[in-house]
Amino acid sequence: MSRIAATFAALRAENRAALIPFVEAFDPDRETSLALLTGMAKHGADIIEIGVPFTDPMADGPTIQQAGRRALDAGATLHGVLALVREFRLANNHTPLVLMGYLNPILSYGTDSFTHDAAEAGVDGLIVVDLPTEEADLLLPAAAASGLDVIRLVAPTTSDERLPLVLAGSSGFVYYVSITGITGTRTASAEDLARDIPRIRRVTSLPIAVGFGIRTPAQAAIVAAHADGAIVASALIDKLVTTNVATVLADVTALSEAIRGTVKATA
């Protein structure tokens, strides 16, 4: 069983959702992002997303765009991100890590080489924001051969007819983009989630994690009542910019406690 599957199975037994915080690799430097990865794993993160900096982050809002620019200025590369994962794995072999980024760097690296090296480094899953459903075979076979989950994005605008096609061959969990637009803006309401999550569950048995716009413990708790995971990104990056690593980790603790205290809604 993969680390991602094992984590969700354990959480399901506890009847709670996962906290999935986001770290932009190399933001504002390599040492800080490593400290965040290590600290988040100790402060309640169940799975951690690692952003791979890219020069054309079309799905990202201003906060993550700026984080990516700082990371690129600090010397981030795809090889460097994998080295960061390897160092994290020296002390932590249990927290699942998911790389989130764009297709171009993977193609430049070489798909077979990248998936092999990512798995060897200790990566568990991939979210490739701009991988077209109709061209998923660019990545899915190589990822499967290396034991990597490919986590697909589903949006409110994804039709019932298209959902099975989008999710074909996916694994790990479903990333539900709960709003239309870019990251870090508004968040979905309880009514939105009560309507949309069951629609996705009808076509997949994979866990469903909700992202885009979750900023507070109260919002994370709303998501945790309906879905299997809450993904928090921009709010943590904003806190890092204005304060320090310790304050970010305190926020992770607060988010984790809010999720742990949430009673999941019944279908």
C-alpha cells in the first residue's frame, strides 16, 4: 500500500479528514523550505504538497506566483526539488509528499527519468496542473511504472459526463478545485461542498481533498466535514512572508486541531 493510501486508510478509521499544507520549494530559500517541510510533518500535516517553481504558473494566484519567483531567484530547479525531498526523507519516511507543478519541466527533464528519480527520492504523488486529460498518457504509464500516484484536478465546471474521463487512471486522491479562478481567492461554502462532493463520489472511490481558497481553521473545518482532505496553501505562504517559520507552524497546528475536532457529515 502506498504512503498516500495508507494515510487515508488510517484517517478513515479515525473518521477524520487529512490536513494537506503546501510548501513552495526554495521559498524564500532552500533551508527555509526544508524547515517548513520538517516542521509541518511534526505539527499535524498528514500529507504535504510541495510546489515546483515554474516561470509560467497559469493556475496560481499572486501569492504563489510571488513565492515561485522568489524560489527561482533562490536557484530552484526540478533536480533541486528532488534533492530537497531526499534530504527530508533522511529523517521522515512516513509522511506522504506530493509534487505540484506544471508539465513543461517534466518533459524537459524526460518523463521516464523524472518519474524514476522522483520515486527514488521519496515522492509519492504528482499533481500536474496543465496536463490535459486527453494527453494523460504523456505521464500516466511512466508514473505507474515507478509507483507514483497521479492526482487529477476536478473543478465545479467539470460535467458529470466528463468526470469519469478526467479520473480515468488517477490514483492517490482527487484534488477538487472548489472554486473557479486562481488559487488563494474565495473559498467554497458548506452548501457548495454538500452539493459537489457527492457528485464526485458517485464516480470514484478515491478520497477527495479540497483546495483553493482555504485560509482559516474554520474554513478547513467546513471542508473536513464534507471531504477527505483540506489543502491550505496561500494563507501559509502569506504568513511566512509577513512573519516567520514558527508562526506558520503554529497555524498548521491550529488547522490540524480544527480538522481533528470536526465531525464528518453523513451522506
